[in-house]
Amino acid sequence: MGSKTIRIQGIILFLLILANFIAQIPYYLHLYYNPHNPFAQAKGILLMLFVFAVFLLASVLLLKRKALGYWLMVIFLAVEFLFYLWNTIGEVLHGYGFFFHLNNPNLLLKVVFAIGYVNLFASGYFLALLLLKRGHFFDPQESEKWKIHERTS
């Protein structure tokens, strides 16, 4: 798989994950926002902003082919993938079946859940791509640092 193909896949996967973050805004407003007490959910908003900042930082550094960006993205994707996997398995264990949220009659929620399910697969695929094609995500100098560090640890 060439560098151009990997780069295109990375961009597509970045956009899918970005769509998931964007989808959280109407999801939050629909289910959790209280106009009488807008600061009640501040902890959740701050947590989501922090996670989004980590994702953006990882993306920028990964685009620059920095080792820190690679590792931040690996951690981000592992957490995201495991979160969605855990929730999907939980649906089955509780007797609802796979992807039962797609049966929600509310179109907004159905779309947001569909984006979440897509992110289950996108984050898993992106994580595998990063781990299996690690050399494509480092510049030569970063790659040399990695090899030296790998030999000494």
C-alpha cells in the first residue's frame, strides 16, 4: 500500500471522526441541554472539549509525522474503539441486539448513533492502519529516533 493511499485513508478516517465530534453537538442539545441551567453539564462539555483538543493535536502532529502525534492518535483511537466496542457488546449482552440504536424513531438520534457505529469501524481500522503501517507516519529523522529508542528499551 503506497504512501498516497495511506494518506487518503488517513484523511477519510480523520473526517469520519471529526463528523462524530460534530454530531455530538446536536445530540447534546437534544438530550442534555437545559436552558434554565446551562452550566449544569459543564463537566461533560469540558471533557468533550479536552478529548477534541487531544484529537486535533494528535492529528496535526501526525500530519507533521511526529512521534508524539502518532502515539497520541494511537491512544485516542484505542480508547474510542474500545468505548464503541464496549457499548456495542453491552447492547447484545443486555438483549437488544447489534446496532439497536438504529431503530430509534427520532431521526436526529438515529443519524448520531449511525455516525457512532461508523466510528466503531473507522477507529478500529485507523488504529490497525497506524500499527501495521507505522513507518508511513514518521519522517525519516523521527523514524531513526524510534529505531534507536526501540533498540535501547
